[in-house]
Amino acid sequence: MTTQRKAYRASILHSVADPKDVGIDESYDYFEDGVLVVENGHVVDLGHADEVLARQPKTLEVKEYKDKLITSGFIDTHIHYPQTGMIASYGEQLLDWLENYTFPEEKRFKNPVYAHKVAKLFLDELASNGTTTALVFGTVHKESVNVFFEEAEKRNLRMIAGKVLMDRNAPDYLTDTPESGYADSKELIEKWHNRSRLLYAVTPRFAPTSTPEQLATVGKLLEEYPDVYMHTHLSENEKEIEWVKELFPERDSYLDVYDHYGLLHKRSVFAHGIHLSDCECKRLADTESAIAFCPTSNLFLGSGLFRLPEMEEHGIRVGMGTDVGAGTSFSILQTMSEAYKIMQLQHKKLHPAKSLFLATLGGARSLHLEDKIGNLEVGKEADFVVLDLHATQLMRFRMEQATKLEEKLFVLMSLGDDRTVSETYIYGEKAYDVNFKDYQKLVS
């Protein structure tokens, strides 16, 4: 990491609050001609160009971007790196999809050479889509997590990941035991949690694939390491919920299974949460647990429509998740577009400023990392993305018709994808450049 102070001049937009709390206009800061100043991996100045440059040394190196927008790096609160190789697999809903596609692919991650190959590709894809932090599923193999963290550390990424815990209702080649899963997780926590910018998540796949004995070990790990994360799935599919009732008849609800074993705390993130009762929502809010909203996955698997307004009413923290490989794109911009459509199907609106919040600061809050990432406030880690507002002929034409900022932002999230990402910066250093495709030379 270089310690040199650098400045970047462009239009700059970042989320500073949840629109539901302060209103749309107060939820973001926008500098039509702005300057972002970075040093030692952190933001040291931000504001209108004339004001920032007046208080900076005349010798400051300034990189200027024409027709570009700088915003904070996107945060993906739920994604599976081992499912990169099975994205866009045809024709199933959740449980059959797991059996027919997911488990056979995840078997391959016992081989660390293959796992490393996919980890590199996965992190390249995140960078090319402007994603700078993600909460990531590994596989049941601890090798899959070791190689993932090794590659993420090389790139100085803020990543959270964990080994899957799964001791039943899965092929024998993908199961562990309560004892081995506990031991492997403990070893990985000791090795990786809070090392560089890396953090660990204890990761039971979901209630049906863990015995009560294994879920008890998850609770034990969270007691022993109270600052680690807990990452799993919740109420994604109606058949899944019925299955949980059959497996845990003594529990009041799907969420109550996790609650009984001590899996709800402020660093717990549950993917989906589509079919939740009011009681479950209240409990999530009371424990400061978060939900990852995964629109492309929910549509692709036909799981249902996430009820964002109800989650907000209960005060639940929500972030955006791509959920690759059931999710159909690494692009948070495309994920924002699908989130808008899910709201429309429920006769609700999703304002582009709210989408930006969910994809950045809302994600950081869901991960309790808002003191470090999520926007470009002075002191935050300098993870940011440079977006090309004229990336395609259609975008250029449409942007020329847009007169208001919110209209431009909506065009960006409706038509944007990886082509829109011009550059991605990690901790103040360039990690991706659309004009320079050799990622490994950039990050080496």
C-alpha cells in the first residue's frame, strides 16, 4: 500500500443516512464537481472541488474523470463463491437446485487448486462489478476458506467468509460432524478473524442440514468468539419452511430454531427472510440481526417477494445480496434493478437513493462495519468505485435526457452493469480498470 496522498475529481455521490430516517434529500451528499482525497488507505478529505483543492497542497496529484461518478464501493451481504461455476443453471427451485447443481459443484472444492482458481475468478468478478466487500459462503471444506482468505488478503480486501457446517441431509462427500465442524471453524477463526482486513463468519448452511448437536456447536462458537459473524439462510422457500417444521417440531418457527441455539446476535446475517411472521421480524430487530435482500436469486428460483417495507417497520437492518450462483449477476447495479421490480410487484416504490443506501451504507450497517466502510466520509477506508455514466450508447443517450440527479441514478441502476464500472479502488489502490484486463498485475 502506498502512503502517497492522491486526489480524484469527478461527480461524487455517497449515502450518509437511511432515507426512511431523514428523507430522500438528506440521505446523500452529492458534489457535481467534487474531489476525493485519499492517503494511507483512508479518506482524508471530500467535498466541492474548489473548497477541497484550496485546503490541499498545490503539488497534490489530481486524477480527473470526465462523465464519471464516484461512489463508495458496493457491499454484497450474501454470496457463494463456490457457486461461481454453476451460475445460470436451468430449471429448479431451491431444494432440487441444491441437490442437482450445488452439491456436485461444491464437491470439487476439496481440491485447493480448484478452489484457488475459482477464488481468483470470483474476486476478479467482484472487482469488475464494483463490489469491495462481501459476506461469503465457502464450502464444507476448510481448504476452500483458507484459499479464499489467502487470495483476499493479497488484494487487501475487506471480506467476511466462513466454512459451511453441514452434518445431515446432504451427500456424504459434503458432510462434516458437529465435532469436526467445530474444530475446523475454531482453527479458521484463530487463523483469519481480524487478520489484515479479513473477518470470519460461522456458517451453518441452513437448519435442515444441521443436527441439533451441530447447531449447539454454532452457539458455542459464538459464545467463545462474540465478535465473529453468523451467516446462514432463513425462510427462503415455502417447502424449505415445511421441512424445518418436520425436522424441529418442538420449535415455534424457523427463526426459533436458530434462536434456541443462540444464533441471533448483532453480527448475525440471514439471507432472504421472504416468508417471515411478525413475531420473527420483531425478534430479528430485537437482536439487531440483519437480512440480506437477494432479488435476482428470489426471482430465479421462484422463491417469493421480499417485503422490504415490513422489515423497515420492524427496524430490521437490511443489505443487498447477489446470492450468486442462484443469483444471476455479480452486479449490484443489476441487483438494484431487480429489487425495484420486486417492489413494483407489491405496488411499492423503491427510490434510487434507497437502493444506493442498501447497496452501500445499509450493507455496512447490516455488517456493523459502518465505522469503517459504506460511504466516503473522512476517516473511512477508501474503497470506492468510478462509474461511467456513458458506458453504453443507450446510457449516454438516456443520460442526456435526464435532468435530475435521482433520474440519473435510476438510469444507472436500471441500465448499468459491469460495463458501467470504469475503475474500482481497494483501500486507496486501484484494483480494477476497465481498460486494463490483467487483474493479477494490478493486484500483485
